[in-house]
Amino acid sequence: MDTALVIIPTYNEIENIEKIIRAVFALEQAFDILVVDDNSPDGTAQKVKELQGEFSQLHLTVRTKKEGLGLAYIHGFEWALAKDYTIIVEMDADFSHDPKDLPRLYNSIKNGADVAVGSRYVNGIAVVNWDMTRLMLSYFASKYVHLITRIPIKDTTAGFVAYKREVLEKIALRKIKFVGYAFQIEMKFKAWKLGFNVVEVPVIFTDRTAGESKMHGGIIAEGVFGVIQMKLISLFSKNK
Ligand SMILES: Nc1nc2c(ncn2[C@@H]2O[C@H](COP(=O)(O)OP(=O)(O)OP(=O)(O)O)[C@@H](O)[C@H]2O)c(=O)[nH]1
Ligand SMILES: [Mg+2]
């Protein structure tokens, strides 16, 4: 039997957290949830604690301070590996990723994928409510990553991804360098380099309607330079 975990990193998601948890547990298919909260001042973790009374499959880690998405996920992955989860999914709290797509990611893994990427760019661009600047930034970022790394994935910065346990066991999680969008690129790049089967599942991505974005310039810069750095390191390291 496969047991699946959805990891939701949160920072100030009080407006979304209860809704997203309920949406996952309303699915026919069983997913456990781990919320990794970076001590949000708005009480996100407190809300999760309350809901734990209602849902035994709801887990929570509260970290001491805001350290970025990458480290929150690495914590979540290590937490999942210490248990016996066989499929581990990452998903945002802000409904940009539709929880109803979780079964499709899960099934993609059941059908042979090692990594199933919820992808916006399989057929054109499937993004709702982004302004042109943001759209162009994301789309060309993906093109740029492809050009540099040659990774055969259209949506390399996607953050809605299901991993088979074995992939996370094999990637040296402690050596992951990046914290922002580059974290998502790096995880896919490493999985692909290790020979895992990375499959894109088309999804529609919707811009958040509640809560605050944590996007900032530093994260973009990390992506631009990080990709080149990642490629160079992979060229010069024996074990890729
Ligand atoms: N634990 C933790 N979670 C974070 C951190 N930064 C962002 N998140 C969460 O990661 C998910 C994605 O962050 P968003 O702010 O939506 O970033 P984004 O999707 O790039 O930006 P928007 O399009 O504006 O929503 C959300 O669930 C956030 O709450 C962080 O430093 N720590
Ligand atoms: Mg978002």
C-alpha cells in the first residue's frame, strides 16, 4: 500500500491554511499533510494545532524563524523519509496549486513516473490571473533554464511536484544549495541527472487571491545565477 504525504510550507497563510487543509482531506484519496511553518507571526501554526484535534492525519512542524522555502521543504522531505511514506508531494498553501490535482500527480507516479511535475507549460501557458510581467518572467525563466541545463522539462520552476520516496532518498538533500525558485530547479535537475523518470502532468496554476506574496528580487537573482552555477558544478563533479 502506498502512503502519500503532502508537504505544505507556510509563512503567514492564516487566510488560506484551514481551507487548503480541508480541501485535501475532502479528496476521496487519502493524503496525510505536513505543514512546515516558519513561526508565522499571524498564527498559522496555531490554526493548524486546532485542526489537529479534528484530523489525525494532520502533522505540523514549527521552525524557529523564516528560512525560505527550500529549507522548509528539506525538513519536510527528511521528516517524510523518517516515516514510511512512499509518495511525497510539495504544494503551496495559497491555492495556486489546486488540491484536486493531487490524485493526478499520485497516479502519474503509480503509472511509472519517479517525479511528477504539475506543469503550467505543457500545452502553451496555463496560468490564471498573472500580469504580463510575471508571466513573461516565469515563462522565459523556464526557457532559460532549459537552454543552460538541457533538462527536458518545460516547467522547471514548478512547485507542485510529487516525488517517489526513492528519489528523495538518493538526492543528497543536505547539499541542496538554493532557497527560492532555484530550489525547485535544482531538485528537478538532480533527479534527472540521477536518471529518474521525470514526467510533466498539465495543471492550471491560479495566482493567489488571499494572503501576501513572498516573491522578491533576491529570489529571482538566485535563479538567474544559480542555474549557471548548478550547471558548472555538475560538469566538474564526478558524481554529478
Ligand atoms: N515555511 C516557509 N514557507 C514559505 C516561505 N516562503 C514562502 N513560503 C510558503 O511557500 C508557498 C509559496 O510561497 P508564495 O508566497 O505563494 O510564493 P509564490 O507562489 O512564489 O508567490 P505568489 O505568486 O505571489 O503567491 C506558500 O505556501 C508560502 O506560505 C518560508 O520562508 N518558509
Ligand atoms: Mg504562491
